[in-house]
Amino acid sequence: MSVIVNGSPLPNLPWAEKPKGYGGAVWRYDGNPIIPRDLIPSANSIFNSAVTPFGDGFAGVFRCDDKSRYMDLHAGFSKDGIRWTLEDEVIRFTAGDAEVLKSDHRYDPRVCFIEDRYYITWCNGYHGPTIGMGYTFDFKTFYAMENAFLPCNRNGVLFPRKINGQYMMLSRPSDYGHTPFGDIFLSRSPDLTYWGGHRHVMHTVDEANSWQKTKIGAGPIPIETTEGWLIFYHGVLTSCNGYVYSFGAAITDIDEPWRVKYRTRPYLLSPQTLYECVGDVPNVVFPCAALTDADTGRIAVYYGCADTTTGLCFCRAEELIAFIKNNSY
């Protein structure tokens, strides 16, 4: 039985066929990095960002660390998903309560279309890192919502629809620093404001030199398939030279998405190219967004490279899910 991706057709999804003779389930775009570190004048680096179909092209929210190394979010647009134009000014959120707008920094956004608007989650600096939330209808005007959780938390990733009448979000409880630990949890909400019903999803892997031994965290918005929710996630190994970020994927139950059916033992992508190994933070691939064409099962994944630039890689849902199932714990 073939895998069916539940969603909309996206015929203009950016795409490159797998290189001849390549044996992996995920392959890089040969034009990487697609977004250089200095695409806008104020930027020191542009990475760990989120994109989504919008109009006849694509829009997104991008992490741009400026030349004072302040971390904030910028809107961007593209016709083809590869060549991007970013706003040089940071996103200015509005809110009825000024307290909601207080933030020491904003970084690592995700964008999720639910019902009638585009929700944005990010790591928000509010007395420590927590999950900031907001939304937009047009990527011009942005509205801030209440922070989802208390500090400390990171990697807040919404599911693209209600499940059993509730909104759901993945996250990784953490600490105030670079967090040498971390599992993925799921939380539920009736209204996107009050969160509870927390469930453990996945733990790190206690094997010597595993690519996901130190910590893990959810990546792009989960993709609904007939096999379950397809969830890309990053994993971290502590090497003799520091952290190494790679990424893999898991399949969870459709109705109870905290129940993991399969997860990759080998990574899908690890830092191996120059632009992934050399940068402000060496040895990092960090997926934050995925575009999917339901008609063909094609998936394009956007990922941060060495905390400096943005790359693009590709896979096919059926081949990827077969790989996950055949290479699972």
C-alpha cells in the first residue's frame, strides 16, 4: 500500500531529483546555501527559519542575527522557494497587553497555517527562553499572543490541525544556557492560550556516540500521512570538539501523536559540507520548515547550516517512510 500525504497539492514546490547513484533518503540542493548570511545589510547570519506556501509563491519568518548579534525575526517572500527577498526591518508585533511584547530576543521560528491564519512560534526571551506565539494573515501585520509556557523551553512546533478537538504542540523543556539535555514533549490546548495535558514523546538515545545522545528537538511542522504523523527532528551528539547537530525523523500515531511508532536510528542528514561544518557555530544542520506536495509526496526541507546560512534538501514521503520503518529502534 502506497503512502498518501494528507494535504494540498503544491506543484511549484522547489525540487531537484535525487543525484544518480546516491543511496540516501534525503539529498541536498546543489545550489546550497540558498540564503547567504548577508542577504540583508543588517544581518550577520540568516538561519533556522520557517517558510510556507503563500499566494502564488511562498512567505516566511526568518531568524536574522544582526551585526550587534541581537537575534530577531524578519519576514520574507519568494516566488520559487529558492530566491528570497527579506525585509530589512524586524517584525513589529502588536498586542493588547504590552507585557506580551516584552522580549530579550526572538529566534528559531516555525510557521503553521491553521484554519484561517499563519501561526508563528519561536524561542522568546521572557525571563529566560520560552515559546513565543503570534499570528499573521498577510506577513505584513503581526499579532503577538501569550507565551505558551513558562521558561525554560524551546523548539515549539504546532500541529497543522486540531486532533480530537484540541490544538497540539511539541516542545523541549530546557534550561537557561545551551542545555546539555532534552527530550521532546507534547502539550494540548483548547484555545492556543492555556496548555496542559502534557505527554512525553521521545527521549534521547543512550548509546555511545549516537547522533541523538545529548538532546533532541522537533523541527518542521508535522506532516500528516496514512502511516501517521511524519516528524523531522534534530539530535545532538557531544563530541570531543563540542556539539554536533544532525537530523532524523519519526512516525507517530495520528490520534495520539505522543505515541512513537518508528524513529530513525541512523541520521538522515549530518553536517558534512563546508557550509554545514564551517560557520559561527560549526557542525550544525537544523531543520525548521518543510514544504509538501500532496499529489507527488515530494518534500522540501529548509535547514540552518552552521548557525550561519540556510540550506535546502529533498526527499519523497514514501521512500522516506520506508527508510524510517526499516531503520528504526
